[in-house]
Amino acid sequence: MADTGAVLGAALGERHFDFSDADFARVRSMIHRRAGIALGTHKREMVYSRLARRLRARELPGFGPYLAELDADERAAEWEMFVNALTTNLTAFFREAHHFPMLADYARRLNRPMQVWCNAASTGEEPYSIAITLIDALGPRLGDTQVLATDIDTNVLQRARGAVYPFERVEKVAPDLLRRHFLKGRGKMEGMVRVRPHVAARVRFEALNLLDRHWPLREPVDAIFCRNVMIYFDKPTQAEILRRMAPLLKPGGLLFAGHSENFTYLTKAFRLKGQTVYERVADSA
């Protein structure tokens, strides 16, 4: 049974664990080493709140033993929960809407099956939006078009695979798209929608840390969505990820970035093509 006092205390903002400057510095170092995430000093309360839940769930007395356990075993199962806790997920269907007409135009120009990598899949709204765009743009030329959707957070990937969302998540989706690509829930599923099978079948979800030595791409893809990911990394990490990403995008392929991200000064492998959209330079390494 849950500790009622602990739950109430947490709701009221009461701290149940000491969280020293050294603890916070240690967490920042560990998440940067593990996932490349650069936590600012203003994230201290967020870090405490999220990791305190893990301490309570594990019935641990404080941050010291918890962090020591992680440091003692780089393969400990708790690392997954640690990273999940410190990962921020904010997404929506057709978010940053100007990207999708550009993707559709590019698909129509290619006029053939496409492979796209979405490397911040979160709960699935972004990769499903990509799949819908490609289905409508390519029509009979869709062939074996596939979207590889990856994320470091295994919890959100599990939700994404379910492809079920509250209706509020699709309220801003165009009615025609909603009718053709979503199923409306009935009975006990009232108020929910499900992505139709013909869309879900085009998306493959896999867990991936962008700091991993190996990425699950066997050959270059036509487009990469790397949106609102780089903002969590420092400049050297951003540059290294872009260096590794360049050969995985076909010459002339498109790289989609987040609204507050600018890759122009980090790499010569991509040139700006539109608002937060880059094109892979054909002769770049």
C-alpha cells in the first residue's frame, strides 16, 4: 500500500529526501554521460521531483544510495527508469505544421516508396503524422514506405505502439484526415481514437539512445525528423550527432529540425532549404 504521508507530502511540495548540490551535479553528469542530455541549473526542482518518485518506488532512503547503485553497474535495469524519468516528452499530431507540406512535396517529386527516420517519436503523434502525409502524397506509389520511429524513453514507446489517444489529441487534425486515418472509439472506448491499421502498419517503433554506438539503420533514408531533440544537448554533442547522421541521409534528402534549433553553424553536411528544414549536401562526407 502506498505511503499516504509521502504522497500527501509530495503533493504539497514537501521534501522527503535530502538533495544536495553534489547530488544534483552527480545527476547532471550521469544523464549527460548516458543520454547526452545537458540539464541546466534551473532544472533542479524537476530533477528532484521526478527522481524522488523512483526513490519512493524502490523504498530507498536517499539519493546517495540510488546514484551509487547506478554508478556501480552500467547495465543495471534501473538506468532505463532513470533516463525515462529525466526525459521530457512534448508532442502533437502535425506539430510544426509547415513541415508536412514540404515532406509531401518532396515525396511527390520522388514519386517512389520512401524510408523516413523519426528519432524523437515520443508517444507516436509525430511518426503517425509522417506516415499519414506519405500515404496521401504517394498514393499508389506508396509501396514499402516505412517510418522508423525511435526514442530513448521506453515508456512513451509502449504508448505509441498502442496507437490510441484521447479525442482532444486530434481535435486540431483536419476533418478529412481524421475520417480517413483514425477510428472513433465506441462504448468503453468512447472519447478515444485509434490510428487506423493502414497507418500504424507503416511505423516501426524501436528504443534508441542517440549516444549509442550503433543506430538501427541499415542504409540511408530519404528524410530524417530530428525535431526538438538537439535542444537537450550541448554543442559538441549536437555536432557529433549531426556528423553521424549525415551519411544516413541520401544526398538531397531532407532533415527536419525543431522551431528553436539551428544547425547552420554546426555542420557543412546540410544546407538550409526552408524554415527549419535542411537538405543533405550531395558531396559531403
